[in-house]
Amino acid sequence: MAVAKEIRTKIGSIRNTQKITKAMEMVAASKMRKAQDRMRAARPYAEKMRQVVSHLAMAHAEYHHPFMEVREVKRIGIVIVSSDRGLCGGLNANLFRTLLRFMKEKEEQGVGIDLVTIGSKAAGFFGRFGGNITGSVTHLGDTPHVTDLIGTIKVMLDAYNEGGIDELYLAFNVFVNSMTQRPTIERMLPLQPAEDEELRHHWDYIYEPEPKPVMDALLERYIESLAYQGVVENIACEMAARMVAMKSASDNAGKLIDELELIYNKARQAAITQEISEIVGGAAAV
Amino acid sequence: MAMTIHVDIVSAETEIFSGPAEMVFAPAVEGEVGIAPRHAPLLTRLKPGEVRIQTPEGEELSFYVSGGMLEVQPHVVTVLSDLAERAEDLDEAAALEAKRRAEEAMKDRSAEMDYAKAQAELAEAAAQLRAIERLRKRSGRSH
């Protein structure tokens, strides 16, 4: 019965794994809902911010902010948003693959690249394979705050202001729905102003105290809000991807258990048949 | 009916208030400003303090903001509230911290991107996934 016992232990261990993956699936599902709520809650600010910034782009200010100037591109910065933990299917791998293709293209054009990583998966990946990382933040948890991002974003904005980089991109996963997440690379700087017909005429804001500090503060917050939006969206993606991955893991475990049970029953049957034939054989010999 | 102006107060993580008002008071850096409908376009920074809104019903609502931005268009007032008090040196410290962490991640390796190696690993991961997929399909058919 040695074989039967071995199989029984295996079934037990798979059953335990299945319990864990099932629990993880349910946890991810509830976290995904919360992350979606946060994504929705952050939207009004981002929208208002976009409106104000597009108004600002339409205003005929005397002071032209460097964030609105298109420069010749010699070096770019990329803010990479990834998850802190694994077990979420191909989410990070897909993003990195898209990113590598993009970076290679840029590098072939003779454009240098600086990276800022958010989340330990990106830090780990680009830590292993090279890439000039100038800023990094990890372990934001499930409820990230804008304040956690200020430092990393400032590194890039400073570089942009000093002419270290000429364009800034944000790489993250867009939450399409719980089954689909799309890796996306978005340009944050220079700004792409939205056209608004109503404000075509010549006008400008009254700035208090001065245009420069007001615009600096506003645009800095705008970039931060974009990055925050990306991070929140990426967390929703992470949870959705984990939910799907864990669901298929639980299904696979169920299939394995079925198969093993069949083998176990066959082995048991074979052992009984053998015993009977041994007894019958023994009786016949006597 | 008295003229009203639409007010939106939002912070990066949530929407705080949205609705009409007869008058809005906000703590601008240069001193408190009162905004009535059809105010000229204004853009200013806010310091920590109270934003007060007089609603058409005659109520007065008040919200605390820890700084932020105020935008005024003739019929819309937008308050972009910060979540925490911001100071130049605090931001600077956060940036330095981010740089330090990056340096740690960069330790003992070159800044040159090793594309070949990176792509190889990603391809390997993808191949593993495909293999698992194939195995699953095959075992599915045998049933």
C-alpha cells in the first residue's frame, strides 16, 4: 500500500495549496474593488487639474513655463510603475517587455534614458539588467498616498528643469476591466495642451503673487497627480491580475486532485485484487 | 434668484465638495480672498486654512485645506487641495531619500542596460507560461 499512501499525501498537500490560492483569490477580489474605488475617487482631482492646466496653456502668459516647451530630445526620463509583490500573472513582465521595446527604440535613436522605479518589481528587474536608476520608491502598500510619490517625482522634475532630461514618460498598466490590463507608456512632459475653443480669445489670469511660483506649484502638482493616478490604476490591475492567476491556480489544483484520486483508487483496487489472488492462490496450493 | 458660481473642492485622493455658491472665501498666500460670481480669472496658491462657501440656501460651509491651488474662471471656482502641508525643504528631503534608494538599487552593477539578458529572461518566462498552457490543454484532452 506504499504507493497509495504516497498519493494520499500528495493529494493532501495539493488540497492545502488550493486552499491558499482560493483565499488569495478572494482577498485579491475584495482588494480590487477597493482599488477601483480609489481609482474613481482620484479621478475628479485629475480631471480638474487637467482642466486648469489646459486653461493655463490657453492663457497668454508673459512667463513661459519650461514644462510647456518642446525641446530637442537628447535624454528622456521614464517613471516605471510596478507591483511590489509577484503572483499576479504576466502583469509586470508584459509591462517590462513593452518598455524594453520602447527603450531599445529610443536608444537606437541615440537618446539616453534615466529611470525612476515605483514598486520593488521594477527596482529588482532594472537592478538586475542595468539602466540608470535615479530615483526609487517601494512598499507603497495597497493604499498609496500622493505624499509617498513626491520625492521620486521631484527627482525627475528637477532633472527636467536642469536640462538633464528633455521628455518624461510614465509607464504603467491601464485598467480596462478585471480580465484585461494594458501596458501603457504615456508622455507627461512636455505637456500636451487640450484645445478649448471657448478660450480662444486673448486673456490671462491674475496671478498671486507671481506667475512663476504659481505655475511651478500647479504644474508640479499636476505631474504628481498623473503619477498618483498611474499608481492607483496599477494597483487595481495588480489585484485583478492576481485574482485571475489565483483562480486558474485553484482550478488547476482541482484538476490535479481529480486525476490523483483516480490513480489512488486504481492503486487501491489493484492492491485488493492482488491480495485476493494471493489468498486464492495460497488456498489452491494447500 | 441671486447669481451663483460653481465650486469644486477636490484633493488628489477624493472629491470633497461640488455645488453652487454665492460667495467663496479662501486663504490665499497673499491674504484671504473672497470670490463672487463673475470674478476675473485668477490663479493663486493657498496656505493652510479654511475655505468657506456661502450656499444659495444661505448656509455657510467650511472646509479645512492644508494648502493647494485656487483657480477662478468667471463661473467656476476650483480648489485643488493638498493632502499634507508641503514645504520646499521637506520635498527636497523626500527627493534625496528617493535618490539614496536608487543608488542602493544600482550598487555593484553598471548603468548600461543589458537588453539581451533582460529580453532573454522575459522570453524564458513567457516560454514557461506557454509550456504550462500546452500541458494543461493536453491533460484536458486526455480526459
